[in-house]
Amino acid sequence: MDKAPLFGDAYPPREIARRVTRLGVAKARADAASVLLLAVLAGAFIALGALFFAVVVTGSELGFGITRLLGGLSFCLGLALVVVAGAELFTGNNLMAMAWASGEIRGRELLRHWGLVYLGNAVGAVGTVALALVADLPALGDGGLGETLVAIAAAKAELEPLAAFGRGLLCNVLVCLAVWLAMGGHSVTDKLLAIVWPISAFVALGFEHSVANWCFLPLGLWLAPEAVPVGGAALNLALVTAGNILGGSLLVAGVYWLAYLRPPAP
């Protein structure tokens, strides 16, 4: 059923639900080494998107809304690389909850995969931060990029706990919807167009992505430790991660499982 014409209509939602479930099973049964390697790639991809975002918004005089929109379009680089080039992203993999709800995988398989992917994503993001520092990227724009990165990290570390959780939840609703829409496409063009609007929206709206924050927060802590409280950074990562899990696994995977895959009533 997965074979379809290159330029055919998108897969219908019910078939997307089945495809997401089958993919979730395959991901859960993949060997740990491959999962970790692909997770490190995804962390690096998202970090590159985060750095691209920071460059685009630095020094912009186009106004708040347009600047945020352009930054959101730039950040799409990260998920585009994950989806098309191939990588394992923690936030998108929250959709694997559909396979668990369908009884296709065990809870421990799901948690094992999520743990491996989150670890790999963090390593990939922090590794990209190290390379960015070696390349002296914060010096771009006469140091303007470094100031932007510090301001972003400080704002995240000082975010109120409930706001951090809520923004993490809303972020992963849009990220998982972007992955869901991409699963409905047949070509690279389909997938890229499906990604653009949900990802641009979450960035423009200021929502919080745990993997991107593994880029922004370490960068801010390195560049200006006095401006970014370590405790606030750690709390942000914990609360945003929890919000990401709830938003993706319950509000997207859970809702679509109820709509399309729950067992019929007797």
C-alpha cells in the first residue's frame, strides 16, 4: 500500500496513521548503534537550523513579525535534513506512541528508543556547538551573532516554569504535525513543503524545542556564563522536554490513534 505514484495525491490520514505505526515498530526494533548514530546526526541538523535562525534574526530591522517569520523559515533547515537525509529526532519520534497504543511495541522498547535518541540528539547538538565555537561563529556580524545567542539563551533560562512547559507542549504539537504531513507526501518536494509551515509557526510563536535548546543554552553558557543561570538552563531543558513528550505523544499521536486506529466497539 506504500507504493504510490510520484505525483499522486497525498496519503489519506488513516493511511498516514498506519504508516506512522509501522515505522514506529521498525524504529523500536532497530539496533542501538544505528539509532545512536542517526540521533547524533539529528542533533547536529537541528543545531545547524538553530544557528541559521540566529544569523537571520541578528540585526534585522524588518519588525518583530517579519523577522520571526524569516527566522522560522530558516530553522526549517533542521527538520528538512532530518526527514529527507534521514536521522532520528526525539521530538518527531514521540509519534511512536501510536505503535505502543496499538500494542505493536512494548513500553520498555519505546522508552529505550526515546532514551537513546534523546542522548544522541544532545550529543549531536553540543558537538555542533563545539564546532561553531572552533569556527568562531559568534564573531559574525562584528560580534552581533554572539550577542543574539547570549540573549536567546538568557531568555530561555529565565522563562517561567509553566510557560516553558506550555511552550514545549505546543512546540511538539507542531513538530509532530510537520512529520505527520511529511509522511503523507510521495516526493522530496511534498515533504519539504509539508514541513515549512508548522515549523515556521512554532519558531515564530516562540515555542520551545528541547533539542534546539541543547544548542542555544550551552552556547549561551559558554559565551556569557554570568548572563545565563545554570539552574534556569537545566530547569528549562527538563520542563521543555516534558512538554515536548506530552504534546507529541498525547495531543498528536494519541488523538490520531483514537481517531483512526483504536479497536472498534463490540
